[in-house]
Amino acid sequence: MAEFVTEREQRATQLPPGRSEPLDGSEAAVILERVRASVDPELRTAVASLPGSMRRIARYHFGWEHADGTPADGDAGKAIRPALVLAAADALGGPAARTAAVRAAAAVELVHNFTLLHDDVMDRDTSRRHRPTAWTVFGDADAILAGDALQALALRLLAEDPHPASAAAAARLADCVLELCAGQHADTALEGRAPDEVALDEVLAMAEAKTGALLGCACALGALYAGAGAAEVAALDGFGRQAGLAFQLIDDVIGIWGDPRRTGKPAGADLAARKKSLPVVAALTSGTPAAADLAELYAKPHVRADADEIARTALAVERAGGRDWAQAEAADRMARAMQELARAVPDPEAAAGLLALAEFVTRRSR
């Protein structure tokens, strides 16, 4: 899918005064590459400590091994969440704080991948990162258990970390997992309700719990490892949450209109499964004639839809304003994120890494 950031979105994500040149994807790419280089060894060491059966599934999920256990050079993900941990630590405490927070960054990435393993089972997604999902290869039970193991590893990393902020970080990450579970439960419950029984506000709240909470937690952990005060920690949590909502909004748009060759997922999979994503619910609640058409399509039983029906459903979402609303809402959420960031890190140069990552999530196309 082509880049879809509108002029309004560009204005909403403009940099604060003091930054003379706009950020671009290359700056974020450098940050993400550096994060992978520093965090991956910690991740691999943690995963290596798992029992053999769980270790094999985790290594497959991360793209380090093929299903038969032979080495692979797969895609382990974009590392946005650990990057936020390290960028937040750097913004408030400099390079020393960033180095100290590597274990916390790995813990956040382990929790993120725990949620992916479980979500794939619950959503019956068959592909992730351009390869079959773990449950399709190893079965539901083994994929769920591997996810549980990654969550335990995350908390163990923090429990064994001698850094003075580790206890507070562990408690915060545990609270975040509870919020993630509540958000996933809300998401699952929404799927059992009729299209006209779902309100946009509750879907936004669900998305904040499912996606925004972990990005906020990542930023907060970085602040804790930098020795920041409560106000700065709270502001960075708010920054991450708002950026996370923007991320989810764009992810939902990509889930409907993205190119499978770039996303690694089938086109329109969420529509085929009748997922009540943010663009869909915005369209359903728009009061337009296209909303009625979409509601009729969504009222059909959950069967495997053909390509023509998926295309009709995507067109109905677009005609009812779901795509435009999601892109505009993403821009508004990023504007709020920038306000929170300015509260915590007033110096734009110190916040450069966080700014680059924030712009990356609003301009991504896969």
C-alpha cells in the first residue's frame, strides 16, 4: 500500500520548535537497527534458558530457526517497543541510562511476543512476518505455552536485574500485562456482539489497553531506568499510549488496505473474520448509507469470505468514512503524544529518538 499520510496528518505531527529539519524513516531505521543489535543478544540468552520444547517454538516465532530447528534469518519484528524503552532512557538520562535499560527493553519485547503468540491463536491468524504462525506449525497448546514462557522470562529478567529501578519496572510491566489481558478480553467480547451494539468510544478504550498500554509502559520503563520523577514517568507513559493508539489506527488501516507482500498477512483478513477494528466501527457508526451496507455485510455468518466480498466490504468501510476517520484520528493522537512528550522532555534534541520513532509509527506502510 502506498504511504497514506495526509496533509492534515503531516501538520499534526510537525516537530516542536527547535528542530530545524523533519525526521524521516531513515533516522528511525538507524535507531531500530541499533536497538536490534543491543537487545537481540539479551533476547537470545533469555530464550536459550527455556526448556527445549518451549525454546524451539520461541526461536521459530522470532524467526531465528525454521520449524525443523535449522538456523533461519527471519524477521524478528520492528523492535519498536524496546526502541522506545532505550530512547526514553536516553532522552532523560543519556547513553549510560540507555545502556542500563537494555534488559528492561528485552523484557518489554518478550511481553510483546507473548501477546502475539496468544493473539494468533485466538484470532486464528495463519501468517505473521511472512511465515506460518507458531500455532499452525506446533499446535494451539504449544503456542500458548510458549507465550506463557516468554511472559515469565520477561518478569525474571527484571527480577534478576540489579538496577535500582528494576522492582518498580517489574511491577509496572506486570500491571501492563493485566491491562493487555483486559483489552484482549474486551476485543474478544466485541466479536460476539452485533454491529449496531458496538460504540466507537469502547473500541478506542480497548485499543488503548491492547496496544497503547505496552507502548506507554515501554516509555515509562525507560524513564524509570533514567531515574526520572513521577511526573516525567507519567508524561512518557501518556506519550506512548497516544502514539500506541495512532499505531493501532494505522495498523487497522493497513490490515484492510495493506499489500500482503509487505504486511506478510492475507489481504482483508480482519474483514473476512468480521473484526470490529477502529475503521470498521467508525464506518458502522457514521450514519451514512454505506454504513447500512457495511452492517448488512458484517451481519453475515463468520465464514471464509471470497476476494470479491472482501473488496466490497473494504469499499463500504471507505465510503462510510472509516478510512478517513482513522487517518485523521491517528494524526490527532500523535498531536496529543507530542504534547505529552514536551512535558517530559522539553528539549527537542534530547527527545530526537522518541520523535523519530513517533513519526515512524505514523508513516509506516506495513
